[in-house]
Amino acid sequence: MKLNILGCYAATPRSFTNPTSQVLEMKNELFLIDCGEGTQVQLRRNKVKFSRIKHIFISHLHGDHCYGLVGLISTFRLLNRETELHVYGPKGIKEIITLQLKLSNSWTNYPLYFHELSSKEPQHIFENEKLSVETIPLIHRIYTNGFLFKEKPGDRKLLINKAVEYNIDVSLYKSLKKGKDVTSETGELIPNHLVTAPPETPKSYAYCSDTAFNQNMIPQISGATVLYHESTFLEDKADLAFPTKHSTAKEAAQIAKEAGVKNLILGHYSTRYSNINLFREEAETIFPKVELADDGKTFIFE
């Protein structure tokens, strides 16, 4: 699982920082999560192939999370894209994008599908044979969702030496990987666990963008491999967190601790702070495994 941070700062873009956008690679699938201004420039700068982006997830309709979307969609058109594109986001996102495309006479020459969200309960919004995606309802000033990406269990690992030792025909290897018992060439029933090992533990990624401290999400993200949680403020501005429906670094760490996640990544820092290392210092007083997002930074979780 690979996470590429394109932008992770709050509100307005600056010459040296970008608003929220990131690319998640999981099971050879590529997902774009949020699309603030400058996202397509950051995609190029980080050498992400535009053609691999088939699914875009927008958490909410504040500009620092979606104002780069119409530009990216338009660029796909200029590049003669043919592959369909799916956009998942709050109700209203279709109207915003199609109005701009209409008034600029820039309709796409590729299939563009919108999946508008309005439920305040978690819902599955994407699934294939390798993974699934569901919404994480958040608490913000407008309707907002995070997203939980979950791998499905893979095949069991075949122990070749054991398979040879038990005289199992090669044609049965696929059945072994699927967890089935098989019969050897000598007619002996071979229990699966003797010739295979358990598959890798499925990974999961919980993306929680703008939100007030929200313990309701804890059961849903429990045990996640990685939690990305906004941390707009430090404790010196904690009094601003709830009125603006944002979180502090310590509140993000508290969610990580109670959910028992394995890793916490902080982001969405207020641009009033010049030293983001302070966010890690405050969070680590509550949760030990804290990483800091930063523009252009890549995380790999084996």
C-alpha cells in the first residue's frame, strides 16, 4: 500500500504548500482522494500517470478539497482520454462540474460518471474483486465524508517444497491457494494447512478529512493499518477547533488510540504554523506511531 501526498495544508494555496489531495495505490489500483487547486500540477511533479486515475473521491465541497477537479477533468479531455472516469462526492458535485463544462463548451470526450452521496450513515460506494471503499461520516460545517479503503483477503501462500513432498499435482496448486484440501497422486487426502501458509493480513486505509473530534467513527476504523486524520490546530488554538469543526493534533491522536490503528498520519495543518513538527510532538503524547504528511511525501506500508 502506497500513499502519495500531493497537498496537505488547510485553506489557501501558497507558493510552497498545496491544499488537500493525495493518491492511494492499493492492490495495483490507483485512487485520487480530494482535489484542491494545483492537484494536476502536483500529479505531474510526482510523476503520477493521469491514465491510471479512474476513481476520484471528494470528501466535501469546500474549495481547498475540490476546486482542482474541473481543471483535471478538462485536462483529461485535452489529452484525448478514452477511459471512463468515476467521481464520488457530495450531492451537488455533478451540478458544479457540469455547469462549468457547459458554459465553457468543454464537454468530455470520455465517459464521466458521478456518484453523489447524501447518506449520513456509512455506505459502500465501490467494490471489485480486490478491495472495497466505504464512506466515513464526518462532522464539519457542510456535509462531509471520509473514506475507508479495505483490501479483501488474498489467496493462501503455497509452500512449494511441501506440495512436492506430499506428491500433489501442479494442477491442484490453484485449489490449494483457495484454501481447499486436495488428494495427492498416491490417493491421500492432504489437509490444506500442511502445504500452505495464511495470506497476508489485509490492509486498510482510513482517510478522515475536515472534521471535528468524532468518536462515532471509532468502531468503523478500528484496527486500520493507517489513519490519516486532519489536525488543523495545535493546543494553543484548541478553542477554535470545535467552532470551525476541525480537530487538534491531540484529538487526532486520541481517535487513533481509541480505534487501535497501527499508524497515524497527520495533515491539513493551518498555515498559521511555520513548524509542523510541533503537531507530531503534541500527538505523540497520546499515540506513539505518528507520521507527518507533507507535500510530495510518500508513505509505503508493507
